[in-house]
Amino acid sequence: MGNSQYLYTAIVLLAICTAICRAGYFVFGHHITLPDGLRSALRYAPLAALAGIVVPELLPWHPINGPQVDLRLLAAAIAVGVFVLTRNGFLLIVSGMAALWVSRWVFGL
């Protein structure tokens, strides 16, 4: 019972901390002026977060062998190619998933 109580307490405290951090800017944001350099740097935060999520998924790292190339990287390359040609986000998703499914079917994975 002690371990579950610790887990639930940690979850609640992390949720409170997250709420304070996210709401803090809305509550006190009009009192704080950000420098122009910081404002321009914050424009790249969503792209950096997306890269931090996508790159490890496409190139999983193995401690001994390094990055592991598999069919997900091929499907991502095909999806990016379709996006460059069409500039359509929906086709990006559809072509990437179709390329992944077809390549898994072809290679029997």
C-alpha cells in the first residue's frame, strides 16, 4: 500500500507543478516583459520539441550499435517527399502510413 500511495502522491504533485508552470505565464505574463532575443528564440520551441519526439522514434539509439535504421525512416522519407511535392499535410500523413504498411507487408515484418 505504501508504494501506491507514493505513486499517487507523486502524480498529484507533478500535476500541481505542471498547472502552476503553465498557468503562471497567464497570471503574471502581463507583468513580465520578455527581451526580443528570448521572444525570437521561443518561436523555435515547438519545432525543437517536435524534433525531440520524432527523431528518437525514427532513429532509435542502441548503446552499442548506435542509431538503428529501419522501415520507419524509409516511410518518413517518402512522406517528406510527398509533402515537398504537394504541400498537403493530409497527404503527408496518408503517404507515410501507407509507405510504412506496404514496406512492412513487402518485407514481411
